[in-house]
Amino acid sequence: MRFFEYESRRILERERIPITQSGHATTPEEARRIADEVGGPVVIKSQVLTGGRMKAGGVKFAETPEECEAYARDILALEINGHVPRGVLVAAKAPIAQEYYAGVIYDGVRKLPTFVFSDMGGIDIEEVAETHPEHIGRGHFSTVLPHMDFRAKDAIAQTGLTGRELTRLTPILSALARLFVKYDMTLAEINPLVRLEDGSFVAVDAHMDMENEARPRHKALLAELGVGEDETREAREATPFEIEGERIDSVDHRGVAGNVTEFDGNLGLVIGAGGGSLTLFDAVRRHGGRPANYCEIGGNPSVSKAANLTKLVLQKPGVEKIAVMMSIVSNTRVDIVARGVIKACVELGFDPAEKIAIFRIPGAWEEEGFKILERYGVEYADRSVSMHEAARIAVEKVSGGGADGAGPLRGEETDAEKPPAERLAGAGEVVEG
């Protein structure tokens, strides 16, 4: 889940990281009152969980409380990338001498959190990494061993900073690392972290993301921030397609039909096996395919859950065919998923052989599952066909290339070597198992 900037600032305060004087306002009058308390020039920022605030006019600078009130009124009425503001942040305008970037992210390859520091703050860190990599310092640290400040110091020193700057920046980056671990964050960044004209350092802007699964462990923090239990806090509002996916999963406790995300493509995906589903999604795109969705199915769902998820995908506008794929699995029954996807096709009036581009789910009860697929003329693949090859076949089918053929695909087997299968065109009954 994502935090609004004003919430991220309060978390920084909790961990004694200095910030500029600020307040959160939901009305123009509140914004004026905060500006009065600041007693000087202020910046007014729209509170939305999306980027592009400055370009959209969601960030303004005011010299007086009256000007602040006027800008706040405009910003509160401004929708940015489909997001309605959750108020405005009114913060003191800082006399900036130098801007820096300080962040902690999770390295999925090393399975460790990582310091990221740059002496070029105020711009996207990705841009700095691409154009000025020598201005970025990095360093991993353990979530188990006691935190050691020298690791943060080393990341900062990689950018060439020394002396008083290095000494003053180190405890801030270290505190950010401790915050990252303490609150189960996936991202904690301050951009910019600035050196003021008097030599002190303060955070001017902050962004934080927390693991969704960690929310029960931080109920006190979320209650303090006023985060409701029903707030998903994603980068955008869930679409009706995604909401229906959640409903399908919630009404039946058996198995999982989760992480349903909508995309603008023509190949529907019913995929699973944890990291395998991400691999399959990427493989489809790598072969030039346009996924219509991302979702995960597994954990032995019922036939009805598999069918309802498949119906959701099949009925999405623009979907021409679906690909049903997993890695090698040990617990999800192939026959149940096969029954589910065919049931969905038949009940919607589709010929499963035409609508299912490829079925690749090797695993438990696969022989029974493959018999069901053969009965309906659906092309399927066993474990000898790689996930990438299955993705390629699916993309070719939806693009109009590749010959449709019933039965199994095994390595380099030719069509002539495949056993014949009885095709039942769009009719028939799938038994709930």
C-alpha cells in the first residue's frame, strides 16, 4: 500500500528525521490557517497517489496566506491522472542550498534491502542512474543483523561527499533504513533531502510503500494516520474488472484466483504458480503478445472458481483467445482447471478449441485433465514444452499465425505424431468435480 506525502512526513517525524514545517488541509480555509502558522512563503501540493503533480498544476508556491488559500481552492478541485486529491499539503518553502536523494528499496535479486543515495536530488533517480551513474551510491544491509551506520556512510561516500556533509547525512540515511525494516516497507525515499543555507538538512518530499501483508502488524500506525481498513492504496483505483476478480476469489474459499489486474490487450491469461505467473506474463510480452490481463490461479480452486475467473477474462472487451498456463505444479489439479476453463467456454457459447490458444498445466491429475482437453479438441502441452514456448504458441495463435491443432505438444513432436482427438464444437456438458 502507498502512503500520501503528508503521511510519509509523519512517519519521518516518528523516526526523528527532520522535515520542513507543514500541515495537511482538506479545505482552502485550513490551508490558509497552516500558512499563517508557518509565517512565510509556502508550497501547496496536491495529495494524490500518482506522479505528474507539477506538470498538472498540482504544486504551487504562495507568498501570503491569502494566496495560499486561493491556490488550495484550485488544487482541491483539480483531478490528476484520474485521482481526486486527498487534501493538500502546505509546507514552508525551504531556502535550499543543495538537493540530495536518499532512499531504501528492496533488491529482489539479492533478497536484501538496499541503500540508494545521490548528490543529484530533486529529479527522478532513474534518470540520474542512466545519465550520471557516478552520482549514485548503493549498498545492501541485513534485516537480521543489527544495523550498522557505516553501511549508510559508505553508500553516501561513493558519491564523493566527505567531511561535515557526510557526517550529517549518515544518521538520516541510517534512520531511513531502520524505518524501512520497522514498518515493513518496500520503498522509503526522500527526494529531495536538502541542505539549507544554514548547513542543516531537512526532508522536503517523501514517498513510502508498505507491504500489504504487513498491515495487520501496523494497525496502531495506520490508525494514527487515519488509514481505513478498506483502503487498498494502490497507484490507481481498481477497475470494475479487477473488483469482480476480487469478488470471485472471496466467495469461494477453495484455491486462489487473485492479483487480477487489467491491461489493454487481446490475449486473456489464466496463469499461476507464483513466480511462474510473472515469468509467463513476461514471456507473452517478449514474444510480442498483448496481455489483456494478469491474474493468478492455483491452490486447488473449485471448478466453479476456475470457470468464473475464466468467464471474467473471456468477457473482457477485446479478448480474442485465452492462454491457460502454469509452471510445473504439485498441488493444483490439472483436471479441475481444465473442467473450469472448458465450462466457462461452453456456457458462454464458445468452442473451447477455438477460444483456448494453449493449455499448459503439467502436474497433479494431468492425465485426467488432458483427456478432458482432448475431448474438446483443445491443444495442450506437457512439461516437455517450456513456459516460453507455450507463450510463443499462444501469441502466434492470437495473432493469426500457427496452425490450430488438437491434442498434446511434446517437445519437437510433429502434428502427424499427435493422437487424434474428438472435437465437440461449442456444445457439451462439463461435470463439476
